[in-house]
Amino acid sequence: MRLISMKQHITNLILKSVKAIDTANEIDPKLLERIKVDRTKDRLHGDFASNAAMILAKPLHAKPIDIANKLIELIGNDERIKKVEIAGPGFINFFINEDYVAKNLEAMLADPRLGVTKVTKPQTVVVDYSAPNVAKEMAVHHIRSTVIGDAVVRVLEFLGHNVIRANHIGDWGTQFGMLIAYLEKTENEQGQGMDLSDFEAFYRMAKKCYDEDEAFAEKARNYVVKLQGGDSYCRSMWKKLVTMTMVQNQKLYDRLDVSLSDKDIMGESLYNDMLPVVVQDLIDRKIAVLDNGAIVVFLPQFKNQEGLPLGNIIRKSDGGYLYTTTDIACIKYRVENLHADRILYFTDSRQQQHLEIVWAICRLAGYAPETVSLEHCPFGMMLGKDGKPFKTRSGSTVKLRDLLDEAQKRVENMLEQRENSLDENNRAQVIHNIAIGAVKYADLSKNRNTDYIFDWDMMLSFDGNTAPYLQYAYSRICSIFKKAQIQEGAIKITMPAEEELAAKLLSFPEAVANVAAKSMPNLLCNYLFELSNLFMRFYEQCPVLKGDVDDETKRSRLSLCNLTGKVLKQGLGLLGINVMEQM
């Protein structure tokens, strides 16, 4: 069943009435975009309020209050709206019909998708996220791109879009000559069955050999040339490095309950064969020119320090290519081969100008037509309590696996101190769900554009906007049904706390749609937190199973509990966070 949101319904009613008023076509269509319908902060002033009369006053040469009265007259009777009032100088307040709300709640409860309809025109969306480097262990700074990107991917897929996960791993570059040479040396000394789980140590020792042993360095440089030339031995050693790295990374993805797999790997190496073709094409079309031996694209919209068009090198004077070249080829591939309608990049905010330059070149060359949306979804840094980048006490980078280990230990200790009846079979899963959920939610719940403070005590708290709080709210709902001696039934909205909970439940589709449109998972986190708070208030003010509550009311409130639980589970699932019936 398609449940059009009340917000959209009221907007449609207003726009239809405006059309009836504007017989002389005096209203600029762009002005209509400024008409807003928003939920009220205080439900004494209705459920929704609109500024329509204020916006239309000037072009219609009338007082806002007169326009408001005319709009109300034209809207007339509507089964969804109980009454409409004018507030202040001309704001229009809408009060929703409780019976209609109840019917929609029941329809939502019966719908496996909880009222979230699939889009009518699905897009092919390429989502570029995670992007670790080969032969380097994933660190904490990888978590933001990985979990934010994965949450948006889940939401887009849920809405029916064709989503292509693109794990753009750093699997190419001059450093691979050094790494291949050191892998060869290590295998000769330790054998083929060596453990390469500590990439940090591997990389450090490879660099040491390169810096201190000229013969090793010469071999490394030769291996770079051979690798780029397609030498079979170097290619096999390079592939071994990539495989070993991604096997380790996949363990972390699985542990994080992230949906990435090896089939989603689209490394820098994928575009190697395209680079000379792209450069030549840009030369032939006079988009790129020769400048001091290098091939350069000058973009007038980007200025250098002298105020002249910024030169962007796509091939160095020695014939080498840059990240810019790879990223141009990458977009061309995603548009022509993957047929992308929309490309999302989850990278840190420092990549903004680089991406804008790449996009400008691609637009100029026609590799990315204007119909293809190119979107940078930047994020800030993870900071320690000192306000500096999150590091170990020694000042080194925190490994992602160490962070997850620490989260699990803290949850184990926390549960030991709490009274609970968890059996050993469920205990490990509960610990995992709380620990991983807490780490992910701490990131997802923040506006991705900002830096955030990493705080163990806050993220593992059962109070406030945290995963444990939401997970506990779900388990509490499950416990209600374990005690219930009666089945749920028809919904009746009679109490203010029921009205508030109902309104929030019905806005779930809107919250999901907002995440997809803005690539901001925190919008869904905020929604779920507000929903949980309203449920707790409802549970306190509207007894569900107490003996003095009549059966009809019990059945109604059980239905509200059930729907809230379903929305919490679905919402957290879209964020990649698991729930438990008991914790």
C-alpha cells in the first residue's frame, strides 16, 4: 500500500488551492518552491504548519491573513484533516484526523516495507567508499567512509535503486616495486606460507630495505617498470599483495557488518589501460595541451596564486600519470560501462577541490554529461577528547581491529556489571551487536560534515543518542510481547502521547527518503532517537498491560508497540546495526 506522507498531502492541497487563486498567473513558479510545510514543535499549534500565505502576500497584493482564509476555504473538507487554523500574522496550522492516522498506522503495520515505497524511476547509483590502500592495515580513519557509505548504500537499495558498490582501493603506484621486492625477499627467507597479517611492519621493513640497501632499491625500481609493462612475475606478486590485503580487510568488513565483498573491489589498477587513451583524447580535442613537457588541462574557473587559470597535470614530463588522470578515467568508466546516473564519493573534506577539478574536466570532455549527478559526500575527522586527531598514547595511528577489540572488551566488562539473564549461546552475539553497533552509531549519528569527538563512555551509554539506547528500546518492546496475554488489535488514538508517537511513526518514510537524497545517515539516527524517546514517554503515560486498562485499549497499544519495534529494527538495519530481543 502506498502511504503518501501527510506533509506531501498538505503541500499538494496548498499548491492546488494556490493555482485556483492565481487566475492571472501572477505568481512566479520559483516562488512556490519557498512554500514550506513542516511539523510543528508544539502540537497545541497543530501537527503541521505552512508559511504559504506569508510567501504569497506580495505577489497577490493582499494581507497574509486574507490569503490564509482564502486557502483554507479552497482546501475545504478533507478526510485526513480534522481542522485548520490561522496563527499569528498568517501561518496556517493543520490538525490531523486521528481516525485517518489510525488507519494509516494499521496499513503501515500490515506493510512489510512499513510504508516506504520503492521509487518509480530507479537510478543506477555508483557509491565510492571505504577505499583502503594495499599492503597497509585499515586504521580508524577508514571507518567514516566505510560505515557512512554503507548506510547510504543500504537505504538506496531499500528504495529500489540499482546500487553499485565501488571499493576504489589504492592498488597501484611506484611503491609496489618496493613491496614486490620485499615480498620476494620475505618468501625466500620464510617460505610461501608466511603470515602477512601485520602490514604495518611489512611496509616499514620494506621501506627500510629500500632506504638502506641500494641493490634492493635498484631491484625495486626495476620491478616498477616491469609491473607497469605487464611482466607476468611482477603481476603475480602484485596480485598476491592485493589478495592478502583484501583478505584481511574482508575480515574487518564482516566484523563491522558492512556489506562490502571482494566483488566490489574496483581499484586504481582497473583504469590503467584507459589512461593513455584518455590523455590522447583530451589532447586531440585541445582540452589538454603540452606545457613544459607535461600534458596539462587549464581550467579558467580555478585560479592559481597569480590569478591565472589553474594548470592540472594529467601526464607528467616523464610520462607518468597522476591521481587526477585515474579519477577522470574512473568517471568515464562509471558513466560509459556502468551506466551511472548518480556517483557518490565518500571521502574526507580535503578531497573537495581535487574532485571539483576532475569533474570539471569530465564535464568539459563530455565524459560526464550534466544528466549524471556527481556528488562529494565529505566527512570530518575523528578526534580524541583533546580535540586532536584520534591517536594511541604513543601518538601512532589506531588500527581499526584494535579499536573493535577494545569495544568488545568494554562491552564484556559492562555486561558483567549489569544484571542480566543472557545465556552463553546468546551472550557472544549480544556483545558483538552492542560493541559494533556502538562504534558505528557514534559515527553515523554525527553530521558527517563535522569533526566529532571519540568518547567510549558516551558511545556505550544506555542513555542518550546511542546505539545501546536504541537497541535496548527494541528489546524492551520485545519483552512486552513476552508478557502479553492478549493479541494486538485495531488502533485507537486517544491520548497526547499516542498522537505524538503516531505522528513520528508515520514520518518514517520521509526520514528514509531524506537519507537517500542528502546522503546523511544522521538524519535517520535522529529520527530513531526521537522515536525511541516518544515511545518511552508513551510507555510511561499510556499503560499497555496493566489490569485497569480495557482490552480494546490494550490491543491498540500493543499494535503501537509492535509498529514501533518494527520501525526501530528496520531503521537500525538500514544503518547496518543489529538488534536483539534480549540484552
